[in-house]
Amino acid sequence: MQTVNISEFRANLLKYLEKANSGDQISVTSNGKLLATITPPVNQRETAKQQLRSLASTSKIHDVTTPTDSDWDALS
């Protein structure tokens, strides 16, 4: 993680945002105090797909919807 002073961050904003977009984390400080941490963007679609793949690998058909002792109209 790279640490940069706020004045340096302002002067080179595009450069630091491009670094964050490529995967780097950047801490922005003022007088030695942490103001913000700039992180790479999260691909929400890919994250959701990974979570679904993980669930699919452990789930079974009718795992949640199968009634325990009676017929459901939805399954007919």
C-alpha cells in the first residue's frame, strides 16, 4: 500500500486513480493523519458469479424447495 500526502494526491489525482484502478491501494494523509484509503474497484458481477458457483458446488436439487411431508402445488 502506498501512502501519499493530500497535496501530492490533488496534484496528481489522475495518476493515483489509474494506479488504484490497476489494483494498488493508496492511503491519503494530511499532517500524518489518515484521511482516506483509495482501493481498486470491485467487479460486483464477477463477485456474485463466484458466490453462486460456490453455492452451486455444495447445493442439491430440491435442497431448499422440497417439502418435508406434503405435496406442493408448485412442484406439480
